[in-house]
Amino acid sequence: MNKEGQIDVIFIHGIGGDPRSTWTNDLTGHGWLNWLDEDLPTINIHSIEYESSATAWLGPDAMPIYDRANNLLELLCSKGFGSKPIVFVGHSLGGLIIKKLLQNAESLGVERYRRVLEATRGVVFVATPHQGSSRVPTLQILRSLFKMTKLGVELEANNDTLRETYNWYRGKRFETRAFAETLPISHIGIVVDQATAEPGVPQTVAVPLHEDHISISKPRNRDELIYQSVKSFLTSLSSPKTTPANEHRPLISILHASNILDLISLFDSEFYFRWDPSTFNSRKAPCHIYWPVRLRHPTPIHAAQCFAAAGLQKKGATINLFIDDLGETNFEVSRFRERLLAWVSRVGGDAEAVNVVTFSQVIDGAYSGKAPEADPWTAVRKWLGETDFRLNVILKVSKLIKPNATSVDLALLNSQRPRRLLTPAMVWTCLSYLGAQIGNESIITLAGYDETVLWNVWKTQPIAPSLSVGHLFLPLLGEVDSQHGSEALHMEEPKSYSLDWDSRDDIRMALQSEFNTTGWSQPDRLVPWSMKCCIFLPQFVAGEDTCLRCPTTTLQLDTHLDSIGSDKLSAPLINELAKWLN
């Protein structure tokens, strides 16, 4: 459908789809691509065709998302796209392809690719699984229907590649619309539920539709909500008054949050935390923060947790810090506690009001009869003895191997301490202990991003099913991957830099190591992560302006670092990090 319109709208289908039937109603034979072409004379409608059969996507020769995105990116450039504003519309995995396509257009350094990125004004996601699947049966469905390959692994919940692209997209501020199915497919179920369909960007929610995964992209008539909403969206983006995606927004303040859930929403939208409400009931007040931390040398990750905890405390939550001291001798509990509470105080939190308990104290209480509900043997028995989890899953949850590891490095595994196998059970035991202490009140767990898998598994363990619990995870911190982009940082394996920062020189050496690598400005890498979590976050919690002043510019939360050279950024970044972390 080509005409001299002012904007190009590009539809991309997913597995098993094609450029026509994916967007055409099976009963009426009508499609909304034709309706948009008729109703909006100033836009050009395009539907991309590419190999999408199930065997091509999931068979033995399947392309990973990265390669398929590059394939489509080159196709778009060969057709001349990028000279006019672009809006993408993607169904299911087509939405993931769109995000990766745009990310690659930025990172590959090819000028004709970058023109596609710069021309993009907005994206519409139709039933797209943005973070993979854990709480819905997408992976189980695909595994039962097709032979899984590398692409199938990429769709796993918390997959590093998927998370990295998810966080990258959140940082770009494209105008976004999203839609979610609410009906199951017969004999299969709901493929992408509303939580999975959330793109995680400010001012955007996945609009629930009374459709299943297939019918959601096939409106019956022009009166359907999805058609009216997308038509309105395209009309607004066709206007020359559209606000550029990179334009600075007003500074935010913790005062904008009137309660804990408001604050969590700001943590999520502005600082890239991840909030999983799970069974959390906001009406069960007051709220307690359950914050389990392994005893080790304090790191910027601990500092970010301290800043977040202080903010939650300011909105009425009680902070309960549980220190995993079992078998650890490399760092003293008193020093560790003192360092963490100092970070809480630094942003205006009340350190004296933080309840601090060690895992050893919980165990002693259980065996002395003072806290029988905290018997760790109950959790250990269920975790290691009564579940159907195979050793591969147990090793991942215990952080002995990486979440996306497909093979085991026996030499590395042999160097790890076996006590880590008990850590998940103890973390869950201490949560049961807290639940017994506080009674009918709500709990929010505070954890690193790599512990999402631990809490996903906890949901399957009948240890304390009656608790009202939500989960708040820090933003992803990634490291260089050997192939594409980055993967989640694994603290137990050798890294190119150390996070054991005790001085300005420690900070400088770690950042310099990152500045010397490609892709250092990606949102999940150490430089932007430390800026967001260890400068902007404490400023926000302390009630200060969220900014970093450099010689020629002032950086804010939504500033992209691509155009800021490391020579201008390094010194002010190190100085400001030292202020909050030393």
C-alpha cells in the first residue's frame, strides 16, 4: 500500500504469521491494514514478509532474535525506509524483533541502520512477551508444540538477552502502545498474559482485550478498541507537534509519591527497577520490607539496595535486614551492618529503625524453641528433597551457575562452596520467620535482579503460601557477553572489573575498564547503571535534583550517553560516585 504519505507504518508478524492473514479477521475476511489506509490518507501502510513458519523459528537451523532483527533491518534499508517518520506495529514475537532491530540500529554503527532508529516515532505491541515467560505457559506451550532451539531459550523468563533489550527500550522513550489478551486458546491457555505484555515504559500500560493470542490482531470491524486506539495513536504521531523522544522531562521528586506503591512505580519507570506484585495486598498495612543480603565486601549493588530501602522507609515501610552470615568469615557482620546502615542514613533514612537479624540468629531461635516456624529443615527438605527440580535448576537458583547456562563448567563449579545450595532454603525460611513475627501484614522482598529466579521458584514451594508478598528487584547490571550485547553480572565468576570499592581509585579503575569496551553506554552496563543507581537514585531519595553536572552539559535521568565522551564524563562521574559510596 504505497502512496506519498507523511509517515511509514510497518506491521511485523510473529511465529506462524504472514503479512496478510495475521492482520485479517478469519470470519469477515476484512483487515485493518486496509481500513487504516482508507481512513488515514497521510500515512503509508506496509506489512513485512519474512520466513516465519514454526520450523524456521524453532527448528534446528533457527536464527536467534539478534540475527533475525539484523536481517529485517537490512531489508528495511534496502527498501529505502528511514527518510520519513516510522511507526512499528508488532504481534507477539514480532514485537521482540522490533525492539532488537532498533537496538541493533543504534549499536552496530552503520549509518543507514541508524537512520531507521532516528526516524522511529513510536511502537505498538500486540500481545508481545517482553520479558519472556515464567508465570504463564508460553515456554511450556512452545516446548510441547515444537523442538526448542537457541531461539526458544531466548524466550525464557529472565533471559539475559531479553532483559537487556527490555531495559534498553525502556531508556529510549519511544511513544508506545501495548495490548494484552485475556482469553485462552483452546487446549493451550493464555499465551502472553497482561503482566508479560507490559512494555515497562512510563505512561504506558498493556490494555486488556477480550481476545485470545490469535484473534487479538484480527479486529472484526472498525469499532474494535484496538483499531480505534491505534488509529488515534497514528493520527497523533502524524502531527508535527509530536514531542521528540529525547527531549528532557521535568525533574522528578520523591514528593511525587504519596505512598509506597507510588514510590515503587517511580522506581520502576524512572530507575528501571522491576516490580512483581505477586500476592501483595496493599490494604494489609503496615508494610514490611524483607531484605536478605549475603555477607561479603559491600558493593555498589548493596548501596543501591540501601538507597531504595531508605526511600521505602520514608513512605512508611519497616525495614528488616537479614544478613546471611552462615559460613562466611571474610567480612565481619558488625562492619557490614555499619556500612549498610551508613548508606541508609546518607539519604535521610532512619538507620536506628532498621531491624537487623542474622541467619544464625534465626536458626538459633528455631532450635531453642523460640521461633519454631523458622525451622530451616522444613524448607531444605522441600527444596532439595521433595520437589521435581533437577540439579540444573537447583544450581541456577543457588547462583552456582548462570541463569542461562546451557552447560556446566565443572572446574569452576568445583571451586564453589556447597553451602550455597542451602541459601535459597534459608532465604525462604527467614521470610517465614518474618511473616510469623508481623502477623497479617504485607511484605515486599528487596533483591538484586539476578534473584528473580529465586523468587519465581519460591512461588512453587508450599512453605508460606498465605503471606501477602510482592517482589522489588534492582535494575539489571550486565557485563560484556562473548557474542552479543551483555548478560547479567555473576558475582561468583571472574569479571573485567571489581565492585569491591573502598576508594576513589577503586571506582576509577572499574569505570575505566568499562569505558575501554564497546557498548559501555548501554543502560545495563556499569557506567549508566552506577550513574542511575548510585547517583540519581540517592539524589532522588534524599530529595535533591537528579542530575550530574559535566563540563559542557548537565546529565539527567533520561539523558542518553551515546553522544557524551568518556573524557568528559569520567571525572565528574567518579567524583559524584565517591560522594555517595565512600
